[in-house]
Amino acid sequence: AAPHEYLLCGLGDGKLLYFPLPTAEDAAPVLGAPKAVPLATQPLSLVAYTADDGEPLVFCCSERPALVHASAGQLLFSSVNLPAAHALAPFSCDALPGCLAAADEESLLLGNVLSPARRSG
């Protein structure tokens, strides 16, 4: 089956709205009713990221960071072991290739994210 695609919207109240997009190549891009997932209580910012195995992920930055990924045609939400991440950006240098930089008001953390498949396997 073809992978599903979604439109994700991070809201100011910490909710994530997502809309499944039509999968047929000739389907009109009409959005249906969104589904809402409460991930945090503060505004969410979303950052697309590719895991070390090539899996596309979306990092939801807020006081309770989370990862979003698709599996078997459904979106899955995973908490991240960080106290907070208000900003996130790809970061790469010779010593730390393919990393992420996560920041909050008091700290900067450099690291990498394992794909959800590798974390659970």
C-alpha cells in the first residue's frame, strides 16, 4: 500500500491537528475534518527531521517534546526524553554528523534521534 501523507499543524495551546491527505494521484486535495492530539500546554513548533535510518519524522517542540511518525498508515506519537525543547534544528559537523540541536531557555543539547522502529526493536 502507498504511504499515507498528512498535513500537520501545531497550535498555540499545545494541540497538534492533523489532516489525512488524499492518496489517489488524481484526487482533489480536499481536507476533511482534522483530528486533534493534545501533546503539550504551550505552543507547538514543528520540525521535519530524517532519522538515522532514513525514516521521516516530525519533532514537536514544546515543554513536552514529542516525535510523530507514520506506521502502517497511521500516525504514532512518541514522547522524547527531554525536559523541554522550544527550538530544534539540524546540526552537523565532522565530530557530530547528522545531529540535532535542541534548545530551551537555559540549555543547548546536541544529539541524535533513533527511528522509532530501532528504539522498539
